[in-house]
Amino acid sequence: MPGVGIVDYGMGNLRSVEKGLEKAGVRAEHSDDPYRLEAFDGLILPGVGAFGDAMRNLVELDMVRALHEFIESGRPLLGICLGLQLLFDESEEHGRFEGLGLIPGRVIRLPAGVKVPHMGWNVLNKKRDVPLFEGIPEGTRFYFVHSFYCEPSDPGWSVATTPYGLDFTCAAGRDNVWGVQFHPEKSSTLGLSVLENFARMVSAGR
């Protein structure tokens, strides 16, 4: 299996992601060195916490430049939870904050009338077939913990949706930029299958 790097910027659940990858048979290493990222075949951007704090940490560590250069090289990246949200242009969480700008669109609060955070298991409804969800049946349940959701400005980026007050994009991606709102490392066997699929994408260079 190819080498997958986990971006350490002080806000990710690194060990749980690393353990999930290990269970999926994927060799993984986390790093807070932006120059070390160049050595990996694929990257995972995890995340727990507030969008603004996360972006500040990424900027201070020079990870924004490193992540853009990695994407420009054509190698795959997968954002998980807050990691997906950071891929977007901006977020309204506690103000307005610019994101990495790798996926066009914004991150907005879940609608009034639903319990926040959205926590627990919920279904995934696929909008199109992609390698990341190969072998994942329609309606598979994954584990979520979040208060904001992603709204791509180009619907073509949306890969799957989940119902919670509205049908929100729970997975987005194309080419070598991918992300999921749920936690595959906490989503049992089929969650590990998502990580295995990402490793295959890394191996195939897509």
C-alpha cells in the first residue's frame, strides 16, 4: 500500500485516523512539517474544532502553501469532517473566515429546528458513483459529529448527501480533491472500506 500522510496542525483526531488506516491495512504517518508532506503519495486532512482556529494554525505552520502545492502535483487528498469544510472557500462559523479554496462554496450552520450538533449515525445517499465509495451500498450509515455543513457553489462537486433538516452535501470531490463530513475511522467496517478505497486511489494516482 502507498504511504499516506496525515496533516498534523494541532486540531485533528490524529490517532483515531491513524488507527483506522492501520485497520484498513494502510501505512500512515502524521506530520506537522509542511516540507515533509512532499514525501507522501496521498494526504488526509482531519479536523476537530472551529474553522477559524484551524485556518489560523494551517497558515502559521505554512501548510496552506504546502497543501496547494500537493494538490497541484496531482496526488489525492481526503478531508475528514472539519477537514472537508476547510477545503471550501469560506465559513460562517463564528464570523467569516477564508478557507483553502480548493472546492468552490461555503460552510454554513445547520438549519434551525434540528438538534445541533448533528451527532450519531445517518445515511449516505450517493449522487454519483466515485472510486471513494466503491463497494459502499446506497443508504449505508456513517458516524457524524458537526454543527455546520458544506454548500458547494457548483453542484457537480457534490458526491453524496445526508438528510438532517435538509439534504446537505456529506461528501464532495473530483479529480484529486475529496472530502467527507462523516468520520470513516469511527464508522465500523464500511467506514474502513472508504479508507481502503482512498488508499487504492492514492496507489492509482487519482
